[in-house]
Amino acid sequence: MRGPAMKYSLSFAISALLVLLAAGIIKTAEVKPPPLSPKLLALGKQIYNQQCAACHGTQGQGDGEAAYLLYPKPRNFVAANYRLVSSWERVPTDQDFFNTVTRGIPGSAMPSWGHLPEEQRWALVYYVKSLSEKPLVVKAQKNPGADGSGGEGVIQVPPEPPYDASAKARALDLYRDACASCHGTTGKGDGAQEQVDEEGFPTRPRDLTAGVFKGSPDPVQLYRRIVAGIPGSPMPMSDWA
């Protein structure tokens, strides 16, 4: 168990590490969603059948006609084991869903749907959530204790600390200790390669030098990826951050 001083130094180092990673920054604005309604849900189903079912399947089980051609495999919306999450519960927020629909998942077959009107993107969010066989509940926000445990709700991101040579050195030390075994000593994703996700499909560590991330390269989003990990993949949670 790590004490408050270690927790602070790790938070500091992680924030510095994000500066190394985020060479190109795309800020993801928080967008106020429209209220859920039967009309919006019906619109979401219509768009889903037109644009999403070929990959994700008509029932959302990730078994569409094109699924066998794709790597990584399309998400199973019924099992609802999502990768890009911003909460201590490791459950996506509505904003997480909206960001994924809007931006797509770079490096995969999931395209951006940012060209759709905002209302239609929210309609997709609500319909996809309705396919889940389990509740997707994000609790009210509660900061973790000094040891990094007990956090609830959306992960709050501290202000970025000053970035200098000392912070860079500490971040690199932390990276070598916690990340290099998978992502490689130079971040090219050439560490441990024989990896599978929770469904048994092959997966591989991200090449961090390419600047292509599943989520946004915005430091706030990268911080949450590091803290929450990527559920269902070998990328673990780092709740000590």
C-alpha cells in the first residue's frame, strides 16, 4: 500500500508522462445531452440498423456480417464490457459513449460519426445503452482515499503540475517500471506480444510513439485511461494514481 507522499509523486509523474504522450491534443468538449425519450430511442434504433448492425449485429452482439473481417472485433453491446471508461466503477459515462461515437476508435474499423447531427449521435448513445444486459451505473463522484482506494463516480483529474526536467525524468522512471514490459522500453508497443482480451481474441499493446490512441490524446482522457485501465484487456487499473 502506498502512502500520501507516494500517491502525490505518482500523480505528478503521471501528469508529466501525459505531456510526453500528448504531442497532438484534441480537446473533447463536454456536451449537454438531450433528455431520453421514446422518439429519440426509436431514432437511435433506426440509425443503428442503417450504420452499425453490419459490424455489431442486429441484436448488438458483435456478430454482424462483417465482423469476421475485422480486427479488433466489434464490441458486443449486450455483454457491455466497454474499454473506454472514465469512472472508478470502470463503466462508461454517457459522455464516454458520445465521445466514442463522435471520434470513432482510431486504429480500428470503428469510424467517426462526428458528421451526424448531435441529436442523432445522442440517439445512438441511448439505443446502444439499451442493448446492455446489465446496468451501466456511474455513482456520484467521491474522491479516493490517500491509498488510492474508495473512489466512486467520474475520475477527477488534478491540475497539471509544472513540467520540467525533473518531472520528465520521474515520468520516464515510472514508465519503465510500470509500462515498458508491455509497451516496450521506447513506447513502440514491442513488449509482451502474446496477449488476449477477456473474450480470447488476440490483442497487442499500443504503439505510443504513433500518437494513435483508442480514446482522445487529450491529457485528461489519457489520465483516466491510466487510472481506470482498459477493462477487458491486459491494460490494468492503476488506482494508486
